[in-house]
Amino acid sequence: MKKKRRYLTATMPDGYVKTIGPTTDTFTHYWRIVAELENGKTEVFWGHTRSLAEARRKRAPAAEAARSRGWTHFTFEIAELTETPA
């Protein structure tokens, strides 16, 4: 049986919208790290997971990355993915 391809969309608290797809995977959450560097620049890291618990587990490595990479500040956010029409 062929899996249905679908698009998944996350809306972050600041209004940023991320669409993933087409995919047949069962992703449920999108996570994003916005890191502020010592030189004033910003880096963004993101990914998607198959559960909220899996997304929450990304926070600890983010804190470690902040220490090892010298980020002055970082924001870690999670948003639920919703299916959207193609």
C-alpha cells in the first residue's frame, strides 16, 4: 500500500512559518534553535521529530552547544506540525 504524500506546516511564536514536504513520514513536531553569536550574528538550526518527547530531548544538546560554541544566548522552540494542502 502506497503512503500518502503530504505537506506539514509549523508556525512559530514569532510568526515564522516552516513547511516540510512532500513527505510520507510521520513527523509531528518542528524544533528550532536561534543562536546569538559573540560577533552579533545569528545562526538558526532546525529539525523535525516524530514526537513531542523526541523534540524536547533536543534541548539538552542545545545547551551544550551553547557552551562549546560560545553562543551568547539561544532560544529553543518547539511547534506542532499540522497537515496542509499541497
